[in-house]
Amino acid sequence: MTSLELQVPPHPTTLDPENHAIKGENAAADDDELSPIEEVRLTVTNTDDPTLPVWTFRMWFLGLISCALLSFLNQFFAYRTEPLIITQITVQVATLPIGQFMAAVLPRRQFKLPGVGSRKFSLNPGPFNMKEHVLISIFANAGSAFGSGSAYAVGIVTIIKAFYQRKISFLAGWLLIITTQ
């Protein structure tokens, strides 16, 4: 979508200005579902399109990369005197053009995966959509540790190594971090 244009729901509806109720086939959508902000109403529809692909290769690739990268960068910058915290909003802004680029360059050819019957898989099922972008943002939010920057137990491993000059094995450190999350 290149401009702010009104998205028309699939069924005809009319808005009754006197009591702010929707009449027509979509009468289930009431005032609570309509955004009071005009820009949001013009940009985001309050109806769902179940035909949009969600679990795509692009979503998994960008989501996992953004989660791992955001987690690594926040942990890496946490050791600075003035730590930098990279939020998931940065990933939201960065993954939109990357997702659209992947939709333009990935092959549309369908592949048949062995062991799953007659199901087919495509690296590019169609244009990059809002549902994929939301799931990538959820992945990124998991990688940002909800704004705190890193897992708390990483500090314990750092203190053991830096202040107590003790060696802790990778497995012990990893188990400590995983079990405290």
C-alpha cells in the first residue's frame, strides 16, 4: 500500500452517525473494534483476511535472524559503560523493506517436500503482508528480552569469571541461563 487509502471491508456496511453503530452484514463489529484515531482506521482494517499466508519461509527466516541478532547485539552492548539498547521497533522498521525485497527476488516455484505427502512448499507464496510482519516483530520482541537487554543469569556468569577468577564450563553457564529464564 503506497498511500493512506480506505480499506473497504468485504461486506457492505453503513455507519449510523446518530448512535455510532454499524448496520449491515458486519453488525458484529461494534464501536470497540473501531479505532478512534483516523490514521489507524484508514491504514489498518478491522477485518481479517484468512487467505493471507502467515507461516512463510520469509517469516521464519527474518523472525529467527532478528531474534538472534537482537539478542546478541543487546548482550554485546550491555557491557559498555553507556549501554546501547536496540528495541524491537528497530527490527520492525528494518524488516519491512527486507521482507518486500525477499518477496520480489525469491522464486515462486513450488517444491514438494519428502515425507509430508502431497503438500507443496514455496519460498515466496505472494507479496509480503502485515501478518508476516507482525510475527517477525513478535520474534524480535522475544530477542530483545522485553527491553531489559539481556538474560539476568548472564550477569552471574560474568561475575564468576571476572570477579572471582573462576572457570565455568560452557554447559554449566548455558544451563544456568536457560533454567533462570
